[in-house]
Amino acid sequence: MTESFLHYIWKFKLFSKNGLKTIDGEEVEILKAGEHNTNAGPDFFNARIKIGNTLWAGNVEIHVKSSNWNDHKHQLDAAYNNTILHVSYEHDVEVKNHIGQEIPAIELKKLIDQKLIEQYQSIQKPYQFIPCEKLLAPYLAAKNANLQKENFLQEPSSLSFGEGWGEVRLLLERLESKSTYISELLRYTNNNWEETLYISLARNFGFNINADAFEMLAKSLPLSIILKHKNDLTQIEALLFGQAEFLSKELSYVVPSPLGEPVPFFREGQSEGYLKLLQREYENLKAKFNLNPIDNSQWKFLRLRPSNFPTIRIAQFAQLLYKSSNLFSEIIEAKNVNDLLKLFTVSVSDYWNTHYVFNKPVKYSKKSLGLASSELIIINTIVPFLFTYGQQKNKEEYKDKALALLEQLKPENNAIIKNWKNLGIKIDSAHSSQALLQLKNEYCSHKKCLNCSLFNSIIR
């Protein structure tokens, strides 16, 4: 038994109230349980409780044992003088306030359904994916519900403990979190939306494993320099690969590769014509703009499919910058997912159709940015960007567009979403999958079960 669970029980009055009496035998009627306080002081403020014939207004304090009142030194704290009721799971001593007055008390031990306690205890046991996974299947079977119309996601919980998280609330919380990163980028770029989008997009071309390296690359190479060479793909590639330090003549190390032999990026005397061209272009541009490349050791290749190598992603990013006339405007003005998917339909320059890394020719294959990758970029970059833009500019239409895009997109196909599906949750769009990612990462993983509308639904 924990105090947090008792807070939950009290908040939603999940105990027998028939014939409720104090330890001294006075009848008790709870008119208002009070406002939950998560800071210092009594647990619930502004409660209204009728004890006997007297209506009291004040605070409620809750403990596992009534003796915890003294253990916590509340009898010495004047802040607890307005406590009108002490609630405990087990009453073992009477409690008095700072001025020596005995406080009316009730014991919940015999008033809480044992099944409720067992359900709560079950989430304290070891689990594979989420704490309530053993309760979920029986709950869904009992509900026999279509999870797209009547479930803890689609219908925001009526419970208000921890805000009562429904799908929309979870999704907004996730977008707010991502918005924080974009807002920080805005400050970094002195409120330059185009530069902020450029850095944010670059980060997501790293697809988690190389996200930090891509962000460092974009920050080392201002968009203004890219735009000066907007019509020359070779120069854009030279700038990006040069700043990523893939063109250095001093590089002589090898990188693990699933292609077979370890792949040298460059060795003196073994370069190819295209590599030499990029090197010459970069040396001129580096001197012209006084550029400093990032540390090449930031890039990760291990356990990546060749199509996800950072070299390929850089080549695709270069194509995106080259083919778009005004990336910021095109994204802001996009009407739907199809408009955005057309924007992200990018291939690579000819060299990269026969290479995954420099100096290692492979069989020809087109290395366009795939549909799944494009959708992930829209979910993780464009949607949060539009949401933040609407938030900062006080334009609700962009926030609405962001949410609408998620409803048009398929759910992600990652391990977390697969586990939710295995538990019987039907997920038809990124709108739901993003909410479920937030639920898993911010609630299930931290065992914030009492703040979760899924657990609320099960336990009730």
C-alpha cells in the first residue's frame, strides 16, 4: 500500500461510502474530496465534509498509517491546523494538530474492494512491456470494444487525476515536448524560421543514430551559404560532405561495413574523380567562408543498413536542398500529406547510385529517400514544426494542419508500436501511434500508472 494509491482512492472515492463513520462513530458525508496538492502541505485543499451535524471546509491529510502523522511531524506544523479530516488505510493512533486539537479520522482498510488492491499490486510486479499488460487483455475482452471508437485513447477519460489523459491530450503533450526543441533552435537562430527548419530537418535525416551529428553538421554550415550555391548540386554536396569531414585527405581509417571488406573512406593515391572534384570545390569554399568541419568520429555506421549510411543520407539531404525552391514556404503552404511526400521524393546524384561510401563502387541501385523515411520525417519534423509555428504566430490553422497530417499518415512501425499491437490495441494512424509512444515513454516506463487513463479505465 502506498500513499499515492490512497490519494487516488480518495480522489475518485473508490471506497464504500455507505455508513461511512469516523473512528469515534460520527457519520461522515463527503461533499467535495478537495483539490489534490502535489507540493508541500496537506494532501487535499478546500474539501467540504459533513461530520455529524457539522459542515466543515478545509484540508484532508492522508497516510498509510495514522501514526505517519506524527512520524512526519505534522503535529508540530501550523500549516496542518486547518486539517478537517485525517484519512488512513490503517488507524493505529489518534492524531492532533499543532494546538492540540484531535482531528476526526476515518480508516479505509475495510472499505476498499480487495480486487482493486490486487489490480494495483499487479502493476508493481515485473513486466515485459507495460505494468498493466496482464490486466489489459481481460479488460479488452470484457469491454469487447472497437478500440478505434471506444477506448482509453479515442475517448478522453472523465477522470481528472493527472489531467485525465486521452489520445488528444497525450498527442498534444508530445508535440509540446518537441516544440520545446524547436523553440530552442529559434533562439539559436535569432528567430530565423528558415534556418530553424533547415537544422531541424538535418537532425531528422540522421534518424536517431546520427541525429546529433547531422545537427552539428547543419549548425556548422549556415543555410545562407547553401543558398548562395543553390543551383549547383556539386557545390552543395561539397559543402555538406566537406563539413562532415568525409573529404579530408588525411583520413585513412576504415569503418565496419556490411558490404564485405572494411571500407576505406579515402587513402592518398586511391581517390576517384568525383571525390577529387568535391575536394577541390570544398577547399575553395572552406577558405571563402572560413568554415570549420565537424569531427568525423561523430558519424556512426555500425549495425546500419547501407541505405541508412550517413553518406547516403547526406546525399539525399543535398538533393532536397537543391531541388526545393523555397523549402520553408513549400512546407508552410502544403495542403496535405501528398504535397509533402512529393517534396521529399528525392534521389541522389549519379555517383551515389553506385556507392554507399567513397572509394567503394557497388552494383547500381537507386537510393531514393523511401516512403517510410519520408513519412517519419513528416511525423518527427514537419508536424512539430507546423505546430510550433502556429503556436508562436498564434495561428491555430497551422496547429490544426499538424494534427490533420498525423491523421493522414500511417502509424510508425517500430518496436513500441508493435508491442502495443500485440497487446490488442488497434492503431490506424500516426495520430494514435504518437499518442501511444508518449504513453509508453512518459508514463508506462516511469510507472506513472495512476496518471494513466488506460489504467484508470481498467481499475474502475
